[in-house]
Amino acid sequence: MCHRSVGLVQGAIERAGIPTAALTLRPEITIHMNVSRAAYVRFPLGNPFGEPHRPGQHRLVLEDLFTLLETATGPNTLIELPYRWKRWGKWL
Amino acid sequence: MALDHEILDEKYRSWLSRIASTHHGANHRVNDEAGFARLSAPLERTTVALVTTAGAHVRGQQPFTVDDVAGDPTFRPIPGDVETADLRFSHTHYDTSSAETDPNVVFPIDRLRESAAAGRIGDVSSMHIGMMGFNPDPTEIADVTAGRVASILAEAGAGAVLLAPG
């Protein structure tokens, strides 16, 4: 439901004239929310920007969102980021 | 690997039916209109704000209600100069342990400050927003909270907003 809440707020911000880009861990929800720009990353819930205390990883994800803001050409743009989670064990 | 939309549609229908069957008063909303605003200046001159539904708030603010089956549709304004160590997380529908040890995993305020210092963005917004995304009935989020959040960020001068779930 976090993803639905993100989508609804994202829509309101866009309609107020401010461009947005969101991360999603649940693309099945995001693609149905009708939003401007989203990036799917295969990380576990609670870690959309990556693992704790890995600033380099956070920076990569953040830069991808910046790029998405700069390059998307229309609404419902969904890209997939190439990163993979190293420690899925406890989340499976 | 390209996303398989048939699989995503099936997962979406399954999620909707799970919410409807397990949460009293469950409802659903999506955006009638996506909206598509464009940057009014290069990012290097744009003030950027963050929104997270990961239950983020500042120490001393009222925590989100996490023991109500109806959720909590309110939001918390998070000042741009918040001490990262003062961020707290109230949410019982995802594992908050990563965010508690490093808030940047859901609310990358330190990374955003670095981006401003490096000149990649113009500035860090004076205001950001924390919400708690668990809301089986999203009506108030859609009809009240979302618009208020947009107004606050507009008043703060945000020229772009990045959002992340919990």
C-alpha cells in the first residue's frame, strides 16, 4: 500500500506543476497507478535506495532518478534499474 | 530482463483481492490523470524535495498511528536541515531496521545534500514529507493529503520531487 500512497501523492504533485520521479519495488502496483516517471529496482521492501551505509549505491540510484527527470518524454514512463540485492536470504 | 506485463497484471489483481479480503473497509484509487510536468530549469538550478511513505518523521513529532487497522493518512513535514540522526520510522508493514540504521535507504537526505554540494542539483528543499503508506482505504490520501503535500512542497519552492516507498 506504500506504493499506492506514493502514486497518489506523485500524481497530485505533478498536477500541481512539479515534475517527479519515484522508485518502486512493486511495479505491478506502480504501472496501474497512472504516474509520470518511475524506476523499478529489485531491492527488498524498506531499502529502495539500497543497503544501509552504502552511500555509493544510494548515489547510483539517486543519479538514475535525476536522469529519469531529465530524459522521460511522457507519462507512465517505467524504467528498470540494473542493480541486484546481495543478501536476499533473510527476505525470502 | 523486460517486465512481463501479463505477470504484473496477475500480481496486481492478486494484490487487490488480498487487500479487499484481509482489510476491513478496503478501497482502491488510482490517478485519473498522471500529470507530466517538466523541469523548468536544468537540475543544476533546481531545488529538489523528497517524499517517502516509509513512516519517516522527526524525533519529537507525533509518530504515525500503526495500531489502527484503518492506517494513518496524515503526513509529517521534515525540514531540509533535519539532523539525519533525528529521523524516526513508524511503520509495521515493512522491516524498518535498514531505515533505522541508515535513513538514507528510504530518505536519502545526506545524498541529496552531497548532490547540492557537488552542483548536480541547485539546492535541497527547505521542506520534505514523511508519510506512513499503510492505508487500506486511500480516499483521504487521494482527496486531502496528496494535495496538501503538493501545496507545501510548491510553497517551499521545490522544482522537482523524488518519491520512495517503504
